[in-house]
Amino acid sequence: MTTIRTTQSSPDAATIDLGIGQPGPDLLPLALLREATAMRLAGDDATLLSYGYELGDGYFRRALGAFLTAHYGFALDPESLMVTTGSSQGLDLICSCFTEPGDTVFVGEPTYFLALRIFADRHLRVVGLPVDEQGIVIEALEERLAAERPALLYLVPTFQNPSGATLPAERRAKLVALAEAFDFLIVADEVYQLLSYTVLPPPPLAHYDNGGRVLSVGSFSKILAPGLRLGWIQATPVQLQRIAGSGLLDSGGGLNPFTSNLVKVVLEKGWQDDYLNGLKEVYGRRVEAMATALRRELGAAADFNVPHGGFFFWVRLAPSVDTERLLPRAQAQGVGFKPGIHFSSRGALRNYMRLCFAYYDEATIATGVARLGSVFGNGV
Ligand SMILES: Cc1ncc(COP(=O)(O)O)c(C=O)c1O
């Protein structure tokens, strides 16, 4: 019998898959969206059912600009925002409009693994740069720039997927100065910028940019719901016009006018702020649960930093461990994770694994990590 699938990840009930990097299904805001939808569909305004304006509904962009201004700590003009169907599409559109096949993209090592898929689709050549606990190492970037110039540098500056690392303010400023000096663009994937649980991160990368070097991609996937497929690109109006002039938008009109109209209500009513605050509390507790369980179950076998935000723990094991090879053994114990090799542009990082604390509640996280302990723990 074939199973009719509806979601991208559907772990069987017996498995705790800590490899899934999504908000927990228990947290998805059904009631909130039911109310926003009823409100938006109550009147006679059917514009949300038309082809949309290429840059996205102006009222939604205004509400988004106000929301981001309040959270980013600097004024964000709605004219610098364009609606997308998520951060992934934002990245793909930028690659499509600002690179040629064969161009080079610099990434950190590790990097968000699915960005690598988008770069492959666009026939881009990827070069991995060294990182430390604070993200891309500027001196290493300078060294590489002496040898070659990329079209793009892609990074997740805040609460990186997978490492949780956050680039400090000085490095942000230096990165932008290097992009200016060596004439390349930076794509800052800032999907975790608002998900801080302890200390606030530095402002988004665009804050350090005066010259149109930084294009930022953002999303409602991690702060509201991924199924909305709603995000944005923040860039200069000229850069946005280049994207908005693409054949895709010319033919299909602006992206996601229907959903953006529903989320406009969520923003204007202040519900997004309330929901975000609730999420931060829940995720903060889940971080603690995972840190405690890792210390208890894996002890000295695992080395990790407790993340200050985002979704992930990035766990380093002994150099001889190959997490990809050991995944089937973990799955046989009813637990999954994402092997480190996925996050490498050159088949390395084999002794790392990424664990997500966002998908399961605290008790399930503890059980999952205990199962990991029977595969990787001290003395195994
Ligand atoms: C760094 C990063 N970028 C992009 C995405 C996907 O975002 P979206 O759902 O907005 O396409 C994710 C989701 O895991 C992510 O971690």
C-alpha cells in the first residue's frame, strides 16, 4: 500500500529524529492563522486573489518593515524589502540574477547544507573557508581573497545552522569592508536572527553596509510556520528591481500575495511579537534540556557549545568517529541526527553531528539523547 505523504519530514512514531531542523509540530500556530484568515477574508477586498505586485504587497512590506525595524534596532525602509516564498527561494533568486554558471561562492566550513544544493543547481563552484567558534575567520578570508575573488560570499551570521556560531560585530564590519574592497556580494541568511534565548546578537549584517554589498534573506519559516512559504530579500531598490524584472516574476507576478496578506494581519495586530516571545521561552527550555541530557549521556565523549539561539547543537566526537557510518546504528536504537559530512563542502567534518532541539519537547529530547548515549557515550 502506498502512503499518501503531506509533509517533508514524517518520522515514524518509534523514532526520535533529532536530525529534523524544523519547528515542532506542537508549536505551529493554527489558531492564530485561523483568526488572521477569518479577519482578512471577511471584507470585500479580493486583491489578495489577484496577481501580485512584483516586489510584494505594499501594505505587507510596510508592516514587515515596521516589524523588522523594531527588532533589528535600525530603520528598515519597505522599499528595501521584496517578498519571496522563503529564504531558500531568496537565495536561489539572488544566485539566478547575480551570478553566472561557473562563478565562485565562498562559504564557511561548516555551512548550511541545503545552500550547497542551491549552488549546485546554479552551477556555482563552492570554496569552503575556515571558521572558528565565532564564524568565518577574517584572516583566512583575506588570504583566500589574495588568490581569487568570489561572486558571492554566503553565510548565516547569527546562530548558524549547524554550528550555532554568531559572527561578532567587528567581524561583521570587516567582512563588509572586504566585500567593498574586493568587489563581491554577501548573502546573509538571517533566518535565526530573531531567535535569541540568552544574549542578543549584533544587528543583522546590512547594518554594517553603506554600499549595497549585503543582500539579506529572511523568513517566517522559523518564527511562524514553514508551510506558509513566506520570506523576504532585503537589498537596495536597484538590486530588487533586477530580481523583480526576472522572467519568473514577469510571468507569475509577485510571490505569495495570498499568504502575505494573511501574515500582514498577524504583524499589524502584534500577534507575531507575542508568538515569537512564546517560542523563545519554549526553545530556551529545550536548549537546557538538550544540554543537560548531552552532558549526562555522552559526557566527555562529546564536545559542544550551548547555543544562545537558533535551532541546533553542533557536537564534536573523537576524530576516529564517523557519524555517517554510525547513523544506521543510531536509527536501530530509535534515534536520528544529521551527520557532519552534510555540512562540508569537501566531504569532511565526519566526526560531527547536528542535533535540533526545536522539533521535540523536553522529555522526548532527553529520551532521544539517552538513545544517542548508547551509540556514542563514554565507554561505548
Ligand atoms: C540557514 C537556513 N536557511 C534557510 C532555511 C530554509 O528557509 P525557508 O524555509 O525560508 O526556505 C533554513 C531551514 O532550515 C536554514 O536553516
